[in-house]
Amino acid sequence: MASSRLAPVVVAACFAAALAAAAGPARAHHVGIYVPRDNEISANFKQLKFSLLAGKFDVAARLFETGALKRELRARAAVLPSGLETRIGAALRARDARAAETGLMLFFAALVRELAIEADDRLADARAPAAARVARANKFLEAIWRYYNLVDFAVSERDPKAAAAVRLAFDDAESAARRTPPAPDRMREPLQRIARVLDDVVTTRRDT
């Protein structure tokens, strides 16, 4: 995709749609409707998005430099694309909303990938009772949806098949989590799918 900046009206339209997905009313998917609760990272992201939508790039850059999102990015630098922090900061300073959105998408895609891998590892630990493993995995599913929901629009715009695959895998994981008796092994495959799909997004979707 071309890396040239979008005209202001196009940028505004893109971010309006993205904010509707990230900060709007409850989202429906195959297994129900709910709004993931914010934490410091997701709240910081939404502040960034609102600032970009308003064309307040200086505010967005300050929110990025001082916020929880950058702290988490640094804490997970080992599993993120090289130079991602620098890339996002440079895009904000250059007032390039599209490039900033792509960088943030890559961060959250990588974060969700790592959460899916960790959830799968917990489910594989047969030392814990099945019910306890499923309960722990459900906490990871909540975090996965909280973060993926923020960038679903950006992923969908760049790779619709990947976005659909992540949503379907999430639905499958939730369906498996509700099985009686608890069946941790059935949750593993959809979590592995989420990790694979998002790994591909992180490693190949570098366009702005």
C-alpha cells in the first residue's frame, strides 16, 4: 500500500471508523455482545486515537511518550518488530496518521499473539485441574479481545481474511471455554490459530 499521507478528510474518515470499532457501543460477535473493560494501555490508545482524529498530533505524541502504551511496548520489545517504538514516535512527529496507526496495529497484534501463546501454554499444563486451566484461559481471552478489538478495523482494512480468521478463532475459543465438563484441550487449537494469524500480520503487514 502506498505510504503517502492521506488528505485530512480521508484521515478523519478512517479514524472515525476506527474509533467506532474501538470506543463505540457493545460489539457483537458469534458468541455474544460485550465491551471489553479498559485498562491503562487500552485507555491510552483511545486517547491517542481521539487526538489523531482531532488533528492534535502534538498531544498524541505527548500521550505516546508519557503513557502506559509505550511502557508496555518497551517491556515487550524483545517480541516486537525491531524499531517499532521509534517508528510510531517518528510517525506522530511527522503528522503521518496512517503510519502511526499501522505501528500501533503491529504492537497490539504482537501483544495479542503473545497472550494467545501464553494462554495455550497454561492450557497445556496438565498439572492443574481442567476447570482451573479453563478459568485461567478465560482471563487471557478477556485480555485478547480487549486489545484486538482496538485494532480490528486497522487489521480488517489491511488484511480482511486475517481479521475474519482472528474473530472466528476467538469465537471458537469462547465456545470451547463454555463446554461441560471443562475441556481445556479444545481451547488450544483456536488460540494457536490466533497466534499464527497475528504472527503473519506482524511479520508481513508493514505497509502504511
